Amino acid sequence: MKVDLVIKNSKIYVRGLVLDGGIAVDDGKIVAIAKDATLLDGEQTIDARGNLVLPGLIDAHVHFRDPGFTHKEDFLTGSQGAAAGGVTTVIDEPNTNPTTTSLEALDQKKRVAESKSIVDFTFSVGLNPQNLGEISEFVSQGISSFDIFGGGLGERLSISDTGTLYEALTLIKKAGALCCLSLGGSSLSRWQLQKIQQSGRKDVAAYIESSLGIGEAISASKNLPLTEYVGVRAHLRQISTSSTVRVLERLKAKGQNMSSEVSPHHLLLTTEDVKRLGPYGKVGPPIGTKEDAEALWSALADGTIDMIATDHAPHTREEKDAGWEDIWKAPSGLPEVETTLPLMLTQFNKGRIGLGRLVEATSEMPAKIFNLYPRKGAIQVGSDADLVIVDLNRKGRILGERLHSKIRHTPFEGWEVQGIPVMTMVRGMKVMEEGEILGKPGCGAFIPATTTG
């Protein structure tokens, strides 16, 4: 008997341990993890050359801009960047055109992604007062996460009334799904932004001053008691301040049913970098101080913050460059899906984060929180063979011109990294090897999520 694929001569991360041996894959699934000598023969054999094999990353927060804004990114280029960065599954956000707030728009986006993506994917649906009655139907279509925005994205992607929010949370709870809350748009944050803009200032420093970090913590403190009252699982997007970390610490200590994410730019950049980057450092929520970054690292290390998600949100150079003269004209968002793994492996090599916590935050927890586990997020028998082989010793430099995204710029331009993904596999298919994209458009698949109901 032969299996489809055998990976040998590797160090495999399995449930907190690094094991010497190999992996057997058949029909896209892991069928054995064992010493090389005891593995079945494979139709194809890959020599990992002693490198580390990790579960493929799950990026639970990307904006691939497709359909509607494909001059910035599309599912082909976005998924190619994902594959190059060791990401094997993505969850795309709803602010496309049309917005993913109707069953028709969901079907359209699914068909687009199925024709282009080289990694697996699913979607988060945006809620508004008009589509709450369709939540159960979305769930029947394999969707299990719903994004709620407090304002700033228009009526198709906003719920600002507390009563409507309560109704939405109740229906999400009934459907056994996950509520994803964005914490921007508090009245205090809007007040500060309006005050700065009315002063007539258009410089980068004005943008930095327009953010009162406490606004995010206020939003968390306002909304989380309601999610606790309803009993719905809540996931907080893009934690960015030390104030919010303190709120999460208190609620986690109480055992509230909630989770949260942090993006690499909030861990690795500070307002000092934004002064240098200008509009290329403009993102929502804004990048904070060194003290904020240190608080986020501590919260990630101890599990107060559960996972890493990139919020990959590319814009063209022309769009960003408008911000040099008027920072308010530049859109918010940074491209990051390809650079996250080498950046975080570098932090591992520096001793800032343990390997187990890194794998947990980038693979296992996203899979569990977004109802994809155990099919995704782990190296174990029965799971999809979504794997990334990394060379922990290889060094490199992040350069925008080498990225696979349609947008060839990065806030990490020139950063030296140690720890490079050298091969990415999705369900046993090689989609990237040594930086070369091998996956064909459409080889990625829609992965329906489960629910807790």
C-alpha cells in the first residue's frame, strides 16, 4: 500500500512537542505521524532536510478586496501572498463591493474565490439592521462568524443602536455562531477625531494625536457586558492599547466567554515608526506607543489575547501617497499576510515568544475560535494536511518588490528576519516552494465552519 505523499527527515510540531520523523498524507488528510522508518511508502516523497514542520497558519482577518476593489488586491494575488507566507486558510472580511451582507453577495464572493484562490478560505458576514433575519440561513451556508461594526463603514456595515445590537447578539447566540466586535468608532474617538480635523491640521502628527486609546477600552467595556448577558461567544478584533488589555484581564479573570486578536503591526511598530512611515503607517485602529506594544506582547504571551490575525488591508501607492500632503485623504490599512510568519519566527529566535505559543496563536486558536478545528489548525491524524516547512536558521530581508500581493509595499521594508517558510502545502498540495508559487488558481476550497449550537 502506498499513500499519496510522505514527508521525511523533519522535525514536526505536535501538541507542544517537536518530534523527529515524518508525516504520511493520503487524499489530502494526515494519516500517520511516525519515525521515518515506519512510514508507508508514498507516491511522492519530500525530504524536509531537518527543517521544522508547523501547521499552516490561519489568518482570520484579511481583506482580499474581491469583488469590487480588485485594483488593490484580489483572491489570486492575496492567496499567493498567503501561500508564500505559510498561511493555508484565510477568513475574508465583508467590506467588499457588494458588501458581504446578503446571501446573494455571499454566493458571488464564494464563486469568485473558488475560481482564484490557491489557499482554503471562508468568510465573515457583516451585520446591519436589515439582514438579522438571515443569520440562520448564513449559518446553513457554512458561515459561523458575523462582524459587527459600530460606525464609520456606512449603514450596510454598521449597528449603532444598542437595542439592535442586543437583537443581533441574541440571534447569533441562537444560531450557535461567533460574534466579532470591532471596537473603533466610540463617541469619544469620534469626538477627538472631529476636534483635530476641525483644527485644520493635515500632518501625520495630527493623525497620531487624533487617537485616544482609551476609546477602544470604552467600547470593550460597553459591549462586553451585553455579550455576557446574552451568553454569546464574542471575539474582539484588533486589540491595540494597554487600556484595552487591562479590560480584557479583568474579564478573563471572571471567566467571560470571549476571545481576542492582535495584529503584527500593533506588536512590532509604534508611533515613532508612524512618524517615519507617514500614510504608509496609517491603519485602523492606529498604531500605539511603545508602552501599548509591550502590554500587547505580555497579553499575547500569557493568553489574555488569544491569537494573531493580520488585518491584511492593501491600498495602492497612489491612494497612500495622497496622505503626504493631507493625512486624512490616505486610507487606513496595511498589507501583512505574507510577512507575518517570518516576522514572528524572528521574534521566536530572539526569545520573545515560545514556539508553542506562536503555533497556538497563529494556527490552533484561530481554528478553534472560528469553528474550523480539528480539520484545520493542528498536525494530527485526520486533520487536513495543511503544512508549512520553515527553516529557522535562514535569514532574509523583507522587501516590498518581492511580495506576491498586488500591492508591493510594506511597513516592514528592509527589516531583517530569521526564520523563512520554504514550503507550503494545502491539503497535501504544494502551493509554494522556495518562494515560487506552485498552486493553480482555484485549487483552494471553501471550508464550511461548524457551529456550537
